[in-house]
Amino acid sequence: MYRNFPDVVNIDQLCVMLGNISTKTAYKLLQAERIQHFKIGRIYKIPKIYIIEYLATVINSTSPSSFHTLPH
């Protein structure tokens, strides 16, 4: 998973990894500390492993009954 991304990504790469979310949403996730990260100056750096951990947490906390299907 995410083999084409470096081990530490920036905001733009994070957005792509999370399905092309907006940068505003990415900053909100980081500022709410939903995804672990560090800053160098004003630049956010996010280790890829923390993105994978975040996704695992989201997937595991979502019950199958919360998915809705469209009627045929």
C-alpha cells in the first residue's frame, strides 16, 4: 500500500493518499491530532505509517451497518 510514496509525506501527498481530500480537510485532521505528524518550521511532515494507522482506525471503527447502498 502506498509504495510509490516516500516514507514521510507532505500535505499534498497526504491529500492524494486519502482519496484526494482537500488541503483544508487535511489540515483539520492534523490540527485535531487525528493523524500523528511533526512540523519543521511551518511545514507539516507526516510519516506514512501514521496515515496507515489512521486508516486502520477509521476502518475498524466503522461498522458494516453504517454503509448505505443505493436502491436498484
